[in-house]
Amino acid sequence: MTDSRITEFHLQRRAMVYIRQSTPSQVENHRESTRRQYALAERARDLGWHPDQVTVIDDDLGLSGAFADGRSGFAHMTAEVALGGVGILLGLEVSRLARNNTDWYKLLDLCGYTDTLIGDADGIYHPKLFNDRLLLGLKGTFSEAELHILQARLDGGIRNKAARGELYRGQPIGYVRGDANAEILIDPDEAIQAAIRSVFERFAELGSVRRVWFMSEGLNFPNRRHLGADVVWIPPSYATIHQVLTNPVYAGAYVYGKTRRERYVDANGTMRIRNRTLPRSEWNVLIHDHHPGYIDWQTHEAILERIASNTRPRPHGGGGAVREGTALLQGIATCGQCGRRLRTHYRGRTSSPGYHCHGKTLVDGRHKSCMSIGAVQIDQAVAMAVLEAIRPASLDAAILAAEQIETGYERALEQWRLAVERARYDAERAERRYWAVEPENRLVGRNLETEWERSLVALEDAQRELERRVRDRPRQLTEAERAAILALGNDLQRAWNAPGTTIRDKKELVRTVLEEVIIAAPRGECRARLTLRWCGGLFTEAEVERPRKRQATIRTDDDTIDLIRRLAQFHPDDVIAGILNRQGKTTAYGHRFNTTRVRSLRNHWKIPRFDPTTRTGDAELVTIKRAAEILDIATSTVHRWLNDGFIDGEQTTPGAPWRIRITEAFRPQLMEQAPPDYVPMREATRRLGVSRQTVLQRVKRGALEAVHIRAGRKKALRIKVVDNHPSLFEQLK
């Protein structure tokens, strides 16, 4: 029977069936509810809609109806209703459409404006009618209240069970669930236990999460992809190491309610959900000694305090993580005037360390500081005080160091032995699985064979690495070496200055006994006062001579200035800068020369600049380019004549431009034809019985006369050879 609210106007539009279930688990396990919702399409056809007019929206299966954000199907349905293309909305019940009154009443308003009907398992409703709208509003309120009641009921049961420490939601790596109710036990796997204990041991030694991560020595770390999955061994990440060190479960504590889910609106106006970590005072449940722990609660709190101080050191507290740099008091030095922590700086070519305080900058503005002082003398005084304080315990420390040399490597070696044992077990298990499969089932056999081969390769790699580490293992200390270590314990100064003692080791030693060093260095005084606050509350004071600034005169060396004075007679500033740079000369601050710097030096030393209009003597000194123009030859020819000694030239300094001397006596040496007694170079070498290079050297010294002939394009050198010695044949006549 057709409802009277359904008119021909509604039948001309589409019928829309909305299907939703809250979680993927409900979609998978509660199949009957899904079938009932899909059956609403048949009901729409019974109410008079043609099958082609029925639209099923199931995009929101597995999504909660508490909010409309993220429900694309609900948004699509709302848009279609707003466009007036829907005659009726069908849902199994109101809670399927929305469990939030805000979204529900917006949908009711749209349906009322567009004359859209709403139907559920109980009947058909028209939002424009008051009675129907009232009933739909009550159903929406009950739907929202029902969700609240269900959540409160479930949350109450969870909280009560967690308060007794019986709520089990999975444990971190290193723990397994026992047979008893809420029983948590340490993982019986020795390799997993050794890996986790090594993290805490290394942090106690290094004091930094990142250094523990860096010093993992290539070892893999156990990991579980998700709850119930098998343990896999992979290289650890920084987050993994940090989680192990900060998780209270490893201290034997049961914790519930460390985080809280919050809803917020992002910059785009979208509703988001985030988990906020709560402080310990807001945790719902904290039960100490609930299960066996890898460390005790006091050690856990000390680890948290150390990590917090590494990130944000507290005033007059720990100095944070030990960082690079040669400043010994980095992080523990404070200003004796304002009490703020001193900062570290490095200056000069040697990167000399220093301490400074910008306390006044925050109050009086920029370029104001309480103090700025060098760190060399202060660090030496503090180091001497520390060495003197720990001298009584030096022998015990030396003995402990000798023991750690032998046992430290043994602990790391034991982890590699466990890794080999684990790889051997994986290989044997893969072998058993391979032989257990039927030979005819090659589809499975090939995969198992590949897995077996992969496990054998992993076993071989682990064995090879173990052999390498055993081979590189430090040998046992002899009695003589032990005696040397004990003797070194008596001489702490020698151990402090040893090449193997790094600045990080020194900082760790200083922080072990010192909590703070207060430095007071008033301006105008020649001494600095140090107040050392030792661990335990004792104070000692010391005075240090302040390093005095030396007013060093920085000036260009005299040789460079003299060279500029000579070059300025013949060359402009840009040419002089090039000459100085070619010779490797630099300014007083180590910079290369340029025109501006040469001009500044000339002006400072009152050196006249080059005047191209001046000429020297009765000879004309010109550049190579000008000489080539005068002689009507190429510049390469001028260079060749300089090498041959046929033409005179000079340089003010090596690297300076050549200046060619063209005199009236030189011009007659250039002629069209050679005189009768001038012969070519080949004839000259034959007559003189020497090489061409020797002839050129004699021309260069003036021992032989030479002219240069130019007959058309033919150019050559002619040598005058005076033959005063008769030949051998003439002597025999």
C-alpha cells in the first residue's frame, strides 16, 4: 500500500538508499545488517519508484556516523538533496544516516526546503510536517544519546579493568603475555633480552639517545610490525631507541592513559583527530612493580631527566648533551652577573674558544653583554681543580677502566654470537619446511627453496662477521700493561693530555663531578673569579688571570710596498694588481690585490701614480704591442726576438709586462737585404761548428753581430761570422 505522503511529484525524482556501518569489523562480521540495508532498494521499488530511479550509496561502509567529515557518501547525498533531485531518502534507521544532531538537523532542513521524504524501517516521514519533523528530531536525539551510552559503557569497563592492571593491549618488544590474567613476562629469547639491556647499558655510558643510536655497531634490533606479528631483526632507528629508553613498561610499571584523543579544526576548516601526550600527573593508571622490568623505576626517572636536560637544560642544572667543540665548560658555565647560561664562541684562525653572556641584550637592547672572555685559561684552571679533586679515586678508576677494556668488547661479541645462533635456527627451520613439502608440489617447493637459500646466506654473513670481530678482538692485557694502566692512574695529568683522550671524554669527566661553574669577569679587572659547584653541594672558588688582548699592528710587508713603489713608475694600478697576484702577494689580511687595494696602498704611502706621458732617457721604452706596431711585425715575433737576444727588453719584476727598448742604434739592424759578410743561421752554425742555441746566446751577449732582413714576406736573421781560423785542408797545402 502506497503512503499518502508520496505524490507524483516525489515519484518523478530519484529514490536514494544510504548504507553505512561504523567499522570495517562490522562490515566483515555483521553481514545481516548489510543485507537488510541493501534490501531497501527493493522497498523503494515497492513504493512506486522505477528500478532505474533507485540509487544506492554505500561509500561510507566502515566509517563512523559521529561526524560528517570524511564521509564522502553522506556529502554526495546531501548535495543531491540540496539540488532538488531526490524524492525520498531511505535508511535502515536514523543512526545509519547520522549520529550527530548537527549533521542530522542540517539534513532535515534541506529535506524540508526541497520537499524530500525520509523513510526508515518504521515508516515514511515528511520533514515539512511538524509532527513528522518532531518525531525525526526525537529519533536523532535518541541516536546520538545511544552512541554516547555505548561509548560510556565500553570506556567504563576498560577503565575499571585498567585500574586493576588487567587490561592487556599488547606490550613492547621484549615482553610476552603470560598464562595468568594480565600476566606480563620478559621475553625468554636471550637475543632479544641482550639487545634491550645493551640499550640501557650504553645510555648509562654515553648519556645521549643519538649516540646510543650511532654506536649500535651495525647490530640489528628486534621489532614487531604489529600486535601478534613475528619478531623481525632490522637496523634500529632513532625513534626505536628513544621509545625503549622512555617507555615505563621497561621499568616494570603498568600505565594506562598516557595519551588523549582530541578533535580540532585545521587551517582549512577540516575537523581532525590527534593524540596528545599527557604529563605523568594526568595519567589514568600507574602501577609500579606490576611485572619484571629491565631497569628499576629510579633508573627510568634518571633516564627521563637526562634526556630532558639534553634537549632543554634547566637553569643551574645539567648542561645538556655533550656537543662538539673545544670549550670544556660548554653547557655548565653560567654568568656571575645575571645568572644566565654562558654561550660558547670560537674566534680567530685557530678557533680559540670563549664564553659570552647576552643577558643585557634582553634588557638593554642589542650590542650589550654582561661579559665576553677567552676560555683557555679558565678551562685550564677548572681542569686542574677537577684532576686534583678526583686524584684519590684515580686508582679505582684505572682498575675499572682495565676491566671495561676486556668486558666491554665481550658484551658486544656476545650479541653477535646470539645473532649467529638465531640465523642458524632460521636456516634449520627453513630446511625442515622445505623437506616437509611434497616433492610434486613445486609451486610451494620453489618458494621454500628460495627462503632456505636466503637464510643460508644470512647465516654465512653472520658467521663471517662474528669471525671478523673475534679476529679484531683486543688481546688480553698483560701484567705489564695492567701495571702501566695503574701507573697512569697516578699521573692524571698525563692521562688528561694523552692524544687518545678526546675533548668529549674530558667534558664527560668534568660533568661527572661538576654541576656548574659560575664565572664573574667584571669589565676593567684583570682577573676572573670562578665558583665551582660540585656534585653534592660543595662550593670552591678560584681566581684566573684574564687573557689580555694584544694590539698587534697589521700592515703590509715592506717588500710588497717597495715593489709597488717601483712598479708605479711604469704601470697603472690594475696592471700592478695583476703582477702582485701572479707573484702570490697578498694584503695584510690575506686578500688578493685589486685596483682599489693598490690605490689605497699608494695613497697611504704617498707613492705617485703612473704617468703615461713621461719618457725615460734617450731611448724609447714601449710595450710589446707598441714595439710590434713601430717595427711593423707581429707581437709573437717580438717575443721570439726577446728570447733570441736580438732585441733588448726589461722587466721591473718577474711577472711584470716587458718593456722593449728601441734605440736609434737598433733600427739599422732592420734592412731589406743582408750585407755580404752576413750569412744565414744554418751557415753560421756550420762555420762556427756550434749549435743554433749557442749562436743565439752569443748574439744575446753581443759577441756576434746580427741583422734582420725583410724581403717581401720573407723574414730571417743574418749573422756576421768572422772566420780567422784556416780550415784543415788549407793547412795541408
